Amino acid sequence: MQSQKPWLAEYPDDIPHELPLPNKTLQSILTDSAAQFPDKTAISFYGKKLTFHDILTDALKLAAFLQCNGLQKGDRVAVMLPNCPQSVISYYGVLIAGGIVVQTNPLYTEHELEYQLRDAEASVIITLDLLFPKAIKMKTLSIVDQILITSIKDYLPFPKNILYPLTQKQKVHIDFDKKDHIHTFASSMKQEKMELLTIPKIDPEHDIAVLQYTGGTTGAPKGVMLTHQNILANTEMCAAWMHDVNEGAEKVLGIVPFFHVYGLTAVMNYSIKLGFEMILLPKFDPLDTLKIIDKQKPTLFPGAPTIYIGLLHHPELQHYDLSSIKSCLSGSAALPVEVKQKFEKVTGGKLVEGYGLSEASPVTHANFIWGKNKPGSIGCPWPGTDAAIYSEETGEFAAPYEHGEIIVKGPQVMKGYWNKPEETAAVLRDGWLFTGDMGYMDEEGFFYIADRKKDIIIAGGYNIYPREVEEVLYEHEAIQEIVVAGVPDSYRGETVKAFVVLKKDAKADAEELDAFARSRLAPYKVPKAYEFRKELPKTAVGKILRRRLLEEEIENHHIK
């Protein structure tokens, strides 16, 4: 089956319809930029500057160190770091050595970490000193063989190495024993020679570069096998879409974590490829972020809706200049129209919504930044990407405005799930990736998300899409964040419940919100219950964990 691709008629002249498939390794983008921009700043980290030559030199040192300590082609290396220079160096160093990067969330509990490392069969973990207790537990359980320990302070100038808030308050005792294969990251950087023992032969189309675990928002995390070509193709697409930029001259604000594939592609690989300076922030703090933007003047700002919301509602927003920002691509969750409009007014730049998933490296759609964009839409498929709405009832593509499952095809689509052939076969069919997200396409080829297939609420026989209800309630002036979910109901099967965070000093009760919703929604879509909270549970990239709220609700339901 092939779609008609009506979106191509909407493409600006500067965006190509197709892109040549790169037959290169992922690490080649670093070697290319280090040759083209050797002395240009690649990373800015709280006053510390590293050039492209610095990054390549350190990555080569780490690669040689890993090989000298037994790393073979295809071995999995877990990188459990926040956004910092070591995370970039580790990523490219592992790839140069021929290893597979396993991106690991530093906030994982020991249970979550054990599951991922066992599933990936990781042999090495690179992490922070303050996370050493988790890492040594994995070694004690014989899950990993080697640990490389680093510190945020290693790449911070005085006095930031004393003041920086992520440094541990209580010293963790670490015995660096070479016999036990526990090493410092700094020791790998002291090598005089950087020759690899072997130059790994990489097949970009088939060899895995990254084992990216799904967020677990819809079940147990699965290891997504992303090849060198998958990620490099998506990076090329990103560069083609963000066409109105100056190679080697932009500054990218790196808040989206690199252990999420969105940050990996749209910030790290994209910036390295085009010779951009990355301004790294290891965690999102609204005031800290406002200060960084005001002082360092980033021009590109990939993010998530909760990040933009956090900045817009900060009480000191008006004291900081955000006018350097000229474009932002929002991902990982639905972008409320109100947030888009307000952020564009504050910055004078463009904020558009995109769409993707780990299984697609991750981006498949986005609105045009310098061209037509439709608020509320996820935009059009990227160059070289095909997409359609699949109707389960007919087994065919749906007509414009008909609802169905969004399916995509392109060079960025994963090789499959790690050691899970049945799950792979369920989502990869005839070359198409079945995303599990429900939506529709208009006549111009712009796509719209209704909701995840598993999130649809069926109440009294009606299909209710949580996103539609959320978009309406976001229009209420008192609401800062909201998530709508289907909770157990003995009569309707499920009923609609809204979990609400109000803006600071704002007031609203369930009765007021109910009246507001009823004036804009059909009666069966209106939430039957409201729960007000100070905050909502989120993933590291700001995606609200609807599943966790449902688990709490079901547990409370059973208790009662």
C-alpha cells in the first residue's frame, strides 16, 4: 500500500521531498564536524567550553580505553548520565569503539535499572559518582562487568564545581579497584595514545547504534533497535526541515535529555552534524533556564510542552529577554494551542508541534516552522517519510478526516524490538510501523492525534478521546496542566476524570470547570470527576504519565 502524499504540495521550496540514504556511521558526523569546525565551540556547560576537536579527542580516548578493557563490537554499554559533556563524549566514544549505546535514565530506581540492564545484557555502565550505589548494586548482581565513574565537577570551572547543585552533599565512598573493573572516567582521558585496537567494520543499514528503551507509559519498556542509518537518516531529515539556519552559527539549548531519543536526535546529533553550539542543562529548572537564555542567547530550543509551560508561568518571566529564540520544535506530548500562541508572543520566535516515537528515531511529522502550520496538528510527514491513517474495519487507508491508527514508513523506522520477535511482528507489517496512536489526516496532508489506542475512553458505548477534552479545558484561564483519563465505573464501564494543576494563585473548583466544559463539549465527553493536584507525574522528558494516574485510581478503587 502506498499513500498519495498530499502533504508534498504544502512543502516550502527549501525542503526536499526525498533525501539520499546516508551510507555512513553515526560517529562520522562528529569526525566530519571536527574537521570542518575544529576550534569552534561544540559544548557550553556553565562556563566551560569544549570545541569539536576536544569532543572528538576525548571520544577517541574513551573508545581506545573501552577496547583495551575488553569491549568488542556489538557489546552494550549503558550510559546513565544527565546532559553534560561526558554524555556526549560517552555516546560517540562507545560508537567509535564499535559498541551499542544503551541510553539509561539517571532517575531510574534500582528495580527499573536492573530490568533494563538485564534485558540489554549490558557489560559496562558509565555513570555519575552520586549514582555509584545503583551502579555497584548492578555489579554485585553480576549484571554488568565494568563501571566507569565520572563527576559533574570534572567539566565545570571554578567556582561552579563547588556551587553546582547536582554535586552530592554526602560523600559516597568509592573503591577504584582495577581488578574489580571500576574506573574513573578521568583515567580514560589521561591516555597518551588514542589508537584503537581494531577499527570496527560497521554496516550502517543493519548494525545497531543505540538500544533505546521505550518510556514504559503503555507497559513494560522494550529495547528499540536503532541502526546507524535509522538515526542518521532522522538527523538528516531534521536538518532539512530546519532549513532556515546558518551552519556553524546557531546555538541550541540542550534541555531535552539525551537519554531520550528526541534529545539524542533533535539536539545532540543535529547540533554536532551542523556545527552548532550546544548549551547543556542537566535538568530543567525554570529560573535557571530563563537566566541561561537571557545570558547565552540560544537561537534554537527543542523542548516539551511542560518546559514551555514552566517558563511561561514563572513569576519572574518578564525580567528576562527571550528574544534570541527563533524556532522551537515541541515534542513528546500534545502542545496546547494557548501555550504555542503565548510562547511565540513572548519570544517573537516560532513554536511548532511535532510528533514521533522511539521506534522511529524518533521524528516522523512536524508543522512547518517557516511555512504553513496548523495549531492543534502534528503537521506533515518529514522528507522521505510516508504516513497514512489505517482503518481496522476495512483494512485499508482511511479517507481524509476519518479516524484510524497512524502508520508510518521510512528509513528512520527501527530494526525491531530487542529479543522480542512477536512484539516486533505486531507493529512492523509490510514495511509500515503501526504507532498505536489514533488520529486523522485532513485533505492537505496535515495529521492530527486523537489519542493513543490504549488511552481511548469507552464510556456508555461512546469513544472519547482524552486529548480533545484536554484541549478544551486548557482554554480555561486557571488551568496550568491537565490530563484526562478513563477510570473504572460500575455503570458506564469507564467514566471521564480530569486531573488538574491550577496556575499559581488561580482559583477554580469542579463546578466551575464542569460548566466550562459543558459549554464546549457534548455531554458524554464532559469529565464526571475532577481531582486537583499540586503536580502531575511525568517522564524525564515531561510527558505526563497517564498510566500511573490510572494505576493509582484503580488501586484506590479496589481499596474502596
